[in-house]
Amino acid sequence: MRSLWQWLLPTCVIAGANQAQANGWNMPVGVTDISRDIYGLHMTIFWVCVAIGLLVFGVMFYSLFRYRHSKGAKAAEFHEHTSVEVLWTAIPVLILVGMAVPATATLKNMYDTSEADLDVMIIGQQWRWRYEYLGEDVAFNSNMSTPWEQIRGEAARGEHYLLEVDEPLVLPINRKIRFLMTSDDVIHSWWVPDLAVKQDTIPGFINENWVQINEPGIYRGQCAELCGVNHGFMPIVVHAVEEDEFEIWLAERKEAAEQEAMGVDREWELDELMARGEPVYRAICASCHQAEGQGAPPAFPALANNAQLIDDLDWHIDRIVNGVSGTAMPAFRSTLNPVEIAAVVTYTRNAWGGDTGDAVQPASIAEKIVQ
Amino acid sequence: MWSIIQSVLAALIGVQKDRKRQQDFASEKPLGFIVAAILVTLIFVLILILVANIAAG
Amino acid sequence: MSGGSYYVPTTSWWPILGSLALGVMMVGAGVKLVYDTGALLMLLGVVSIIGVMGLWFRDVVRESMGGLYDSQMDRSFRWGMGWFIFSELMFFAAFFGALFYVRTFAIPWLGGEGEKGVSALLWPDFVAHWPLLSPPDASVLGPDQVFSPWQLPLVNTLILVTSSITLTVAHEALKLDERITCRNWLAGTVLLGCCFIIIQGVEYYEAYNHYGITLEAGIFGATFFILTGFHGVHVIIGTIILACILVRICKGHFSTDHHFGFEASCWYWHFVDVVWVGLFIFVYVL
Amino acid sequence: MAPKLPPQHPLQHSTTAAADGQADHAHHASPKGIMRWLLTTNHKEIGSLYLIFSLIMFFIGGIFALVVRAELFQPGLQLIEPEFFNQMTTMHGLIMVFAAVMPAFTGLANWMIPLQIGAPDMALPRLNNFSFWLLPVAFTLLLSTLFMPGGGPNFGWTFYAPLSTTYAPPSTTFFILALHIAGVSSILGAINIVATILNMRAPGMRMMDMPLFVWTWLITAFLLIAVMPVLAGVITMMLMDINFGTSFFDAAGGGDPVLFQHLFWFFGHPEVYIMILPAFGIVSAIIPTFARKRLFGYASMVYATAAIALLSFLVWAHHMFVVGLPLAAELFFMYSTMLIAVPTGVKVFNWVTTLFRGSISFEPPMLFALAFVVLFTIGGFSGLMLAIAPADFQYHDTYFVVAHFHYVLVPGAIFAIMAGVYYWLPKWTGHYPHERLAQCHFWCSIVGVNLTFFPMHFAGLAGMPRRIPDYALQFADFNLVSSIGAFFFGISQLIFVLVIVLCVRGGRKAPAQAWEGAEDLEWSVPSPAPLHTFETPPVFHRSHHGD
């Protein structure tokens, strides 16, 4: 029975390794040179381990079978053999050196962030990713777009359940892109298996990494470092496109950003703000304060029928602009633009029966942010 | 002195001749071995740091 | 090895009462910190711990005076105390490690030097400098100024070094059975310990009221207070231990060749002394 | 090479010595009933207390794990909220590490070390009882945090700042204080063990005559004394950051969240060896016994243990390969970590060579020990893969890591503890454990363990991060199997309890030397071992390890 198990185990492993790409049982080969190198290292060390394992377990199970007490085996009297011991110390060292050399080369390559064509700042936030294309004036938040009805089992789950976002990170292929990674609150970890990039985002510090994608496509990943309640719900989607397509996309985003910036100075109607505020609320606020503003006390206070919030507009705006230190409420000063903040403040003051009629203007928010 | 270092190095890779070990444990003073072990360990760590730095270029 | 005279106490109330007392103190401390009440509970815990320790040591002293301990037991105490001091050393090593890490890596990186110097993008106005008077975020107020090592800290260094010497003299005197000399030098050591504590208190007063060195004053204040604070606590404990030993000397405990209680407190005091020297160099001078 | 020696006890007069001891102590009129357990200074009673405590905690921690596995049974949130899920993963880890595995080994140490070295008791018996009673206090406090406003610790057993400081629930302060108490317990327990081993050996027993369980515990105790204070230091810094406004782990004030990880793992890596070295000792006792053959390389086992302990201080940042270490640091920690494979390999080769040309029988302790060798080695292989820093960028914080450390800790540490319990139960109770039930326990456990943890390798490689309450659909099959396996494993542990209870109450009587091939000193005292043994030190006549 034991030996059967013993043979089954490696057989399963080998079968698993071979079927890997088809079934998603193994590490993806990925779409960058580095991801391929890593896959190569992974498979090499794996087969080395399998070989050693077969040898060691082979001897072991042979002994267990052959030298059974019940079959009258008599124990031999031998112990300590210096040359054997030297051998089984030296051979593993050589194998390890053999592994360390290619691993070192790959690692050095991974650390070389010089001569990048594009710098992208990746900022982890509870619980979303923010992407800023440095020097391009393009920045946006990327939230999970899987509806909570699916998570709760109230709706059928889609193909990319939990691995879909409202705005993917768009990157050009064949160009070296440097990532600057940081966080606004706790440590997150940005991981896309197909790109073989996993890097922690440390609040207050910046980590560097880089990627050069060989094939266009949509690559999905997740936050890999426990970062609080919704750690499981901050996916990453990278949309790798041809270079000219990327340039068009970037130009569009710049244009849109300029439009939005102009929106700060004009007067907004209540309806307009409400319409703009609802998606912002759903994307940013609802994961803690819940869909109907009912909150989840004591950690996350209710916003609906919150007397203090309705009575004191300045206090309300201050909470959103500057956050509440020592709690999970972050400062949205740099995450949301003035239009978005004005809209979401307006929305929370008028949705769910609040009906204060306040239409908070982006210009007044912009002033507060400058302060 | 050399004998102590030899023993410590042998211990480092987990190999020691029986007779040599009997010899070592016959001497009642462990202090020499402890000092040598600490020194060898320090050198080992320094070598490792050096190798890492050279490899990092 | 001994000939079967190793003393194994039968049963004792002190272990379980001691652990309960420690639990009471910790719960009290937690309630105090989180809900700002429960100081009385904490006090009860502290008093109970002191009480249990007193009774426990009373038993040990009685057994020792009763001749129940042989030389093997003496060695057990020596190993125990030695390894306890090693554990204390590692406790301080954590704090020194934090200090070294911050000074060698974190602050230069935040200021734009070294392999992670790109982090300075987040702190454009920050200049790396130790002692850290202006932390990266302007809303964290750093110290206004730091202590000159050559004033009170130097005085304290001299006091502690002197106290180590006086303690050694007392120990030598005990070995020669010069009880009065031993008592006097030990009393001097206790006095020096008290002086150190008072001066450290003055320094803390100055830190908070004139130097702007507070717990909130960025990483400088944090490392300064955790290192000097825990050291100060150890000096207080050491002084209390020495005071107890002084009482025992006055009562005529200890023989010239059998006085591990005395020696253990010496080891402890020298350890506290050595930590201070490291502290003086790395916290004040460098 | 040693001359051929018939299996023979190193000392002849021990039985009478023990009997004398009992007579001596008749007049001590020790308290009866519960008071006997509360006030005891006897190493055997304290050992039993430790073992019972750890068994209870093993089940509590296990229930937490089953809550986690139940939620992960299928995609979506069905049973618990993510907030509670995080508390369960955290508590499962903390309880298993600090309240189940560590006290179990300390319990075995308490019971067996004095017996194996011929000592009348532990060196400092009252301190011993103090060390034990701190544990129920600490873990009552820790478990009570689950009922506090805002919930218990929810930041994983590694409690990385600032999630565990600025963003933590109020109960974190109590969590820190509870850990302080547990730390005091560990340090004092370890000091006691070191003093016992160094000072209480029977006359004639040299260091290189000590059984390997004693050796591995000596080194473990050294690790404990060296690193538990560092844990105390780092949680003190957390306490200060939370309650006193310091900025150790906050860049705004000049600190660094990564500093927390350096300090934590400087403790944490030796900590994982604290949980495995005594297991090596147990397995190194059991395999020669049931192979009826001397351990192949006693000395190289001792050296390898020491080498592993030494390396454990140099490898901590391999837990931090993706936090953005400088390149040279990354390489240093990769090289040093890979080196650990060498002494670990030496150990495995030694066990296998001991089996080679032995005379092997398969009693329950041996079954667990053999499973240990195979499954721990598999955990070692995945550990070697994790050591390759570039590859770790893909493995890190995935279920591959979860699979790795559970292979090392469940069929590693916990199987070794079970092996030790089956091995020494005859000595403790005077009865053999029920053979059939024990075999049943073994086969259920081994199926359960592999069913639970093997699919996790695949889930991790396929891209499932750890500590998530819900997962994408491609991970569903792996999780389904894992959850079924976990419940099977969990329920089969009830058989273990049954075997122990039956064994305490009765069963086939065991002689002093309960196992044919067993040679160490504990087998020279009667079974069950009388409350007081070796009050007159036995003279240790010869070494069966050395000359």
C-alpha cells in the first residue's frame, strides 16, 4: 500500500507538470523574457527535486520492503562512514551552486530598471490600485468590477469572477516599462503571474520593478499581501496593446483629463453631480460604507441618516479630503479629483433620503485641497 | 590550534572521524572550540556577504 | 555532579499565583491603554507580582540558608542566570538593531541615497540627517535639539562605571569576609544607582520641556526613549535587587564561598552597565 | 567503529533506585485532586499539563482552520464575512504555532529529558511550573480578543505593520500583551531546559552520549532564548506605535514598515526551526528503535542540527524577497537559504541509511516517523524551490507557500509529536496504545494531510494568493479537495484522543523496555515511570553513540 502511494505521488506530479499549461496546474510561462527565465528555473529545480526524491525515497522504500523484521531480517551493524558523509555533503553543494548561477543572472536582470521607455507609478490603496503615467498627466483608479451579488451568490458568476476591473492598466508591448510602486496605507503586493512581477508596495517608500511584454493580451492578477478586509477583492488587469494603439489610448486619456480639469471651474447642477457621484460612490466608498450607506459599525460608520454628516458640510468634506488618521478612512486628496470629490459628497448628502439639496461645487473642493 | 580549527571546519559540514572526535572530547576545555567556532562562523558570514556583493556587481 | 542531594521542592503556590498576577497586570495594562481605565487593576497586578516574588525568594533564601542546596544546585542557578542575561541582551539587540537599520538604511533611502533612494520622490523636501530633527512628513514634529553627550549623559556614564567598580570592591570584600566593608561599598553602589535614576529623570524632564524630544518626535524620539527607557527600567530593577542584597548582607546572609544571590545581582548590574556603554556610544555620541 | 554489543541497559540499578525514590517521597504528603496539578513541581506532571494543554489548543486551532476551509469550500462568500475570515486565519496560525506545537515539544522535553539524562527532575522545578501556568493565562487573553469590540487580530500570524498598528482593531494591544506572556513562558522554559541538560546529566554521561532528542532540544532552547526576546522587542515597538505615537514603522516619522519584517523574521525564521528541531530528535530516536539498528551518523546529526540552527540566524529575509531588498541582500539571503538544504539533506540521508539493512517493524510510532521522513522531505523540496529568489517572485504569498509550510509543520512537526506520543505512551501510562486504532489514526491522517495540502501546490502555482476569503473560479477544484481533506484530517484526530484516553485507562501492559530496539536511558525505568526517578543519580556506564 505504501509503495503504491509512493509511486502514485510522483506519477501524479509528473502528469500535473506536463498537463500544466492546458489545465492551469503549473506556473504560467508568461509573456515576458523574465517570466520565461523564471519558469525555466522553476522547472529545473523541480526536476532536480524529483530526481533526488526518487533516489532517496527509492532507497527508503526498498529498505522498508526488503528488510522487514516480520520476514526475519537481521539488522546489520554498520555506522558512520566518512567518505559517504563527505559525498552526500559535497554533491548537494555542487547542485546548489549549479542552481545559484542561473538564479543570480535572472535576479540581476530583474533588478536592472535602467533605460525604461515609460514610468508608471503603481499605488496600492485599501482596496484598489491607482495608476499614474508619470510625465503624461494620466492617472486613474482601478477597482474590482465584480458585483457583490455574484460574491454573495445572488447572481451567476462570470468568467472572470473577482479578476475584473473597471479600468485596466494599459501598457504597450515591446517597450521597457518601469514601475514605481508605493502605497497610501498598508502594504499591498502587485502581482500579475503572466508578467512575473510581484512587488510589495510599502507606504512611504518606493520599490522599482520593470516589465517588457512580448505579446498583446489581457493579463490578470491579484493583490498578494494581506491588506485588510477586502484583500481578496483588489484584482489587477493589465491590457497589453500594440504600441500605436497605446499612443492613441494615451492621447485620449490626456484629452479626457484636460476636460475633467476644466470641469473644476464651472458651476455644476445638483442632478449632474448626483449622476457623477453615484459611480464614484460605488467604486470607492461602497466596499466599507455599503451600497445603501448603511455602513458596518463599529468599524465603518453609517452615512445614511448620519446627523453629524448632514449638519456639518465642512466636517464632511474634511473627512474625505484628509481622511481620519488611525482608522481605515484614507485621505482622498490625491486619489480623487475635485470634481469626483464634490460629486461624491453631493451624492452622499442627497441619496438615501438625506435630501439636503446641497450641490457642492468642485471649485470649493479644489480650494480646500490647496489648503 | 590547527587541530581545533580542523574540528570546527569538520563540524561545519557535519563530518568528523570517530577517533578525532574522541580526541576533541577528551580535552576538558571547550572555550577554544567555542572561540574558534565563532570566528569561523564570522568568516563564513563575511565570505557569503562578499560573494553576494561580487555577484551583485 | 552530586551524590543525590539535589533538592527538588515539593509543591509551591508561587508559580501559579505569579502567573495569575502577571495576567492581572497585563489585562490591567491593556484596559488602561485601550479604554483609559483599569489603572487599579494594573496596580493590583504589579503589587501581586512583587508580593509573589518576595515570597518565592523568601522560600529560596530559607532553603539556601537551611543548607538544602548543593553545589549542583548552585550550578543550575548559574546557568539559569547566565542564560537569562543573554535573553535580556537579545531584547536590547532588537532595539539597537532598529536604531542601526533606521540610521543606515531607512533614513538615507527616504532622503534619496542608496539603492532605494527613489523613495525620495515621495518626500521632496526631506533631507537625510542624523540626529533626525525634521522627519519626512512635516506634520511630525521632530526634536528642537538633541542632548550633548558630554554633559548629563557623560555624568551618568561615569556614575555607572564607578558603580561597577564599587560593586566589585564589595564583592571582593565579601570573599575576604570583610562584612562592614562589603556593606559600605554595596550601599555606595545602591546610592550611585539612585543618582543615575534621578539624573535620567532630570534628562527626561528636560527632553520633554526644553528639547522637544518626545515619543511622538519621529524616529529619533522613538529610538531614544525605547533604548534609554528600557535601560532605565533595568537600572531601577537592578538597584532594587542590590538594595535587597544589601539588606541580606546586613542580616548576615551569604558565606565567603557560597553567595550566588550576591553574584547574580553583580552579573545583572554589570550587564546593565555594558548596555549603557553601548547606549552612550550609539544613542548619544555617534 | 563500535564493537558489537548486545542490547543491554546502560545501568542496572535504576529500577531499585526508582523504587527507593518512591519510598522516600511517601512522607511528602503532596496535595490531592486538582491542587496537585496546580502546585506541582514534578517534571512528569508538568509535562503532562503541557501536553494536555497543547492537545486542547490543537483542536481549537484546528476548528479555526476548519472554519477557513469551510468558507473556501466553494467560490463566493457563504458562511462568514471577510473580516471574521481574517481573524480565523490569524488565530489559527497563532494558536497552532505558539499554543499547540511549541508547548507540545516543551511537554515532551519536560517528560523525557530528565529521564533520558538520568536527572531527578528539571533543574529549576518551581520555575518550570511557572512557565507552564503562564500559557493558559496568555492564551485565554489571546482568545478573548475575538470577543472584543472590533474583533480579534485580523492581520495574519505574521502581523505586518502598519496593518497591525495604525490599521489594527483596538484588541491588538491585548494581543501584544498576551504574546508577551507567552514569550516569558517560552524563555523561562528554555532556560530551564538548558540548565537541566548542561547540569543534570547522570555521572558519566558526556555531551556526545546524550540522546538526539536531548541534543536537538538543547539547540532549540538556545534558539528560543536568542530570539523570543527579539519578538518581545518588536511587539513592544508595535505597542508604542499604537499607543504612544512613536513612528518605528511609519515613514512619515523616519521609520520603515519593512523594519518590522526584518525584526519579526529575525525571530520568525529561528522560530520555525524551534518547531522542527525537536521533531528531528524524536524521529532520530524512533527510526533506530524500530529498525533495530544504530543511527547511522550520530555525530553528523548533532553537527547538522547545530549547522541548521546557525544558518537560521542568517536567512530571515528569504521571507521578504518581494519587499524590495537591495540586490546584494537578496543574493546573500538566497545563497544562505540554499545552504540549509545541505545539513537538512544530511539528516534525511542519515535516516534512510539507518533503515538500510535494518530489521524493520511498523509499530504506530514508526509509521508516523516514516511518514515524517517522506512528507517533511517533500516540504523541504518546496522549501528549496522557494529559496530561489527569482522563482520566489512567483511563489511568494501564494498557496504554494501555504502548502510548503504545512508540509513541514503538519506531517513534519505534528506527525513527529504524534510519533513521540505513541513511542512514549507506554512509558507514561504503563500500557501500549491500541494498535489497530493507532494504525487507523495514522492512515486517516496521512490521507487527510495529503488531500488537504497537496492540491495547494497546484492552486498556488496557478496563481491563488494566500489569505483570501474568496477566489476566482479556476481555483475551485483544488479548494474543494483541500476542504474535504481538511475535514477528514480534523475528524480523524478524534481517534488520537480516543487512543490516548484508552491508553491511560488500560491496555496491554508494557515492560520497562517497551520496544525491542529501544536503548536510551528512559527504557531502564519501570513503565509507567514512577513519579520520582533517579533521585540517586545513576552511573552512566557506556556510550552506545561514541566509542
